[in-house]
Amino acid sequence: MKAIRVHAFGEPEVMKIETVADPKPAEGEVVVAVRAVGVNPVDTYIRSGQYPVLPKLPYTPGIDAAGIIETVGRGVTRLGVGTRVYVAGARSGTYAEKALCRESQVHPLPDRLSFAQGAGVYVPYATAYRALFQRAQGRPGEWLLVHGATGGVGLAALQFASNAGFRIIATAGTEQGRKLTIENGAQFVLNHHAPDHFEQALTLTSGHGVDVILEMLANVNLDRDLPLLAKNGRVVVIGSRGRIEIDPRATMGRDSAILGMALLNTPEADQITLHAAIGAGLANGALTPVVSHQIPLPEAPQAHHQIVESRAHGKIVLRT
């Protein structure tokens, strides 16, 4: 089969298409014939060598994918050969024509969704659900601000929050992006290039403040997020590309909290909960991944350049 392989950490061009042996499932494993692969920011951090836990070289990148179960190992009973699935992690990496997964890493993909959409499920929707409901303990009726809401995680958060009854403010940098956030559940959208957009957000809440902020670029925004919070407000740091200086006093009078999160830290019980929520939303139409670009698998370096340059509105997907 064809697969992307990385033999040295570095720029996107270290990813090369190669021919490798087909995976064989052991007990409790399945092989998925991959139809589409989701590209995530974390893939770029790992490929560049700038992630706390790095794979042994050489490796095949990728966490997200969608396809059809091709073969199953002994003891696999939950899903059978021919089942359409989205992949939530893989033992072999997903930037390939086939992916080796534990049975627990594959989940049904409803017929209403394309494989490209299925490739945009796991990391964005699991991250959004964990940030909003499991880390921030968000509740219907609260004010929610989603920074950088046009990416995969941001759009997933808007869909979850809209369905749950939050009052939602989104930020986006282009007119196209602002329109997209409204289409996916935001009631208000602000231009994050406007110097006063934080003040605009506070005005929208009539001075109450924002109860939950989902922060995709903490090194830029966190210091200005803190004065925006309502009493007992929470900022969940989903992404950051560097250091920032903050004033801790901004948290004291509000009893507010800064909460970090990494999807890899999710306990098994929380994994079960979030996949149940995702599965229900995909089936009933509340959740629909937005795909912005589909790129052939051998052109994976182009996809990584687009992720880093933040040029996508929605999910970037590789076609096998």
C-alpha cells in the first residue's frame, strides 16, 4: 500500500509517499481501508519535532481518517467487515491507504456523511466536546466566546454549543469566515483583526462578561481574555504557539480559571462519553463537519503548509 513516511523531523517536505507492507490485524484489531484522512495542527507539531511526545522514526503521521473496515482480528465483535467508520487514532498512523486500529478506535459513520466529512470528526469534535463540557463544565444559557472559530475545532464547538443552548460569540478574520460561523451556530461574530473586538464582546454580554472562552491561540489572546470573563468564568487553552505574560490579578476578583487541555489526556470514561455525544450528533444531524480543502495524499506537505498558515475555513482532508 501507499503511505506517507517521515524519516526525520523537520519541514513539511520531510513527508514522502512510499510503498509499505499492508497491515495485518492481531487480536482485537481491525484494518480500515482509508478513503479520506483528516489533517490537524497537532500533526504539524509532531512532524516538526516540536511536540512533547514524539514517535520513533520512521513513522506514518495521522490520527483522523474515515473509510471501510476491510479485515478484523480475532475477538472483534462490535463492528464487522464492510462497516463505514471514522477513525479515532490508529496504531499505524492514518496518512495511508490502510490503517491498523484497535477495535475501540473505530466508530460508525452515518450514511448521511461523506468519507471526507468523516475524516474531520475525531480530533475537532472530541477536542471541542472535551473543552466545552468536560473541562469548562459549560452549561446552557452561558455566554461562550470561541476564538478563531473557522477552524475544525472552532466550528465543531459552535455546533455543539448551538445545539445545547449557549449564547455564542465567535471571532473570525475574513468575511467568508464570519459568514461560516453564523451558518454553524454563532449568534454574534466579531472581526478578530479589529483592535477593540474584546470590548465589543463585553458589550454584547451587556457587561455580564463571558462565562467560557475557548482559546485557540493563547500566546496572543490570553492576557486580554482574562478581564473579559464573568464571575466564575473559565478559559480553556486549546492551542498556543509560544509564551505570554498575564496579570494574575485579573483572575482573582472573578474567581476565574485558566484550564489547559490535551486530547491525549482524556480518561477512558470521558472517551466513552464524548464518542456517545459525537455519534448521536452525527446521526441526528446536529453535527456536520465542514470540509474546506481536499488534497491528494502524496501532496500532504501542501496540506501542512496550509494548516500552519491558517488558510482553511473548515477541515483540510487528504484523499487516498
